[in-house]
Amino acid sequence: MAFEMYNDDFSVEKLEIGKRDEFRVRWCTYRVISKLPEEKVKDFCINKLPPMNLEKDKDNLFAHEIVEFKNTTNNNNPKMGDMYIYRIKKETTD
């Protein structure tokens, strides 16, 4: 897979989308590159990458859960930006 420009601030690579494991858990994993601060990158991931709007489902037992969000480069290079891993899971009944 390859990075795709989402907009001027974010490039996104889909590593794993909706893959179900033996425990009926669906996984989505992304790599994101951005020059923006970490808080803005996390907000982008939560609100723009599918599945979206984790906040509105926080009381739902089967809502998506953020498993991992971390800066994997810590480059501090304003031209390059940093790379982040964003991983979520959702338990399913199917």
C-alpha cells in the first residue's frame, strides 16, 4: 500500500481495514504523516478516518475503541512531519 494525500495537512496509508480476527473483532490500522501537532493529528484520526465519530458512541458497548495512537518518528522536521500509527477495534456479533 502507499500513502495518499488526504488534504494539505495529512497523508494516510491504510494498513488494515475491517479485518476480522478469530474473536470477532474488526481491526483498522492507519499510518498518518503530518506536520501538525500531535493533538491535531489525533483529532483528525478520530473524526475523519473511518470508522468516524468515536466520541458519539462512547456509551455503546460495541463502539469502536482506540487501541493505539502513537508518534513513531518524532522527527521534529518541519518539512517532513511526523508519522503516527492509529489503530482501532470494534467487537462484532457477526
